[in-house]
Amino acid sequence: MEHGAMSETEYDSKLAQLDRLLNDPDVKMEPALVWSLLDELAAPAGRAR
């Protein structure tokens, strides 16, 4: 299954990175990166990046 313009593997990788940023106390919070990942993950199919 494709998520927007990214493959399932790319989607899962970005989702895991977001999860670490939000939930791992040893990872420094980077708000700009969180918003960037959320934007990419929420992109509808066919939206150019």
C-alpha cells in the first residue's frame, strides 16, 4: 500500500522517527522536524514533495 508519494517502507520509517521524537525521553525534541514529518505523513496521494 502506498502512502502519498512514498512507499510503505518510507512511511513506516518516518512514522517510527516521529514516534521516537515524541516518546523517547533520550531523544532531543525538535519541533520543526516533528511538523515536517507530520506534513509528509499527512500528504494526500499524488501530492508532490
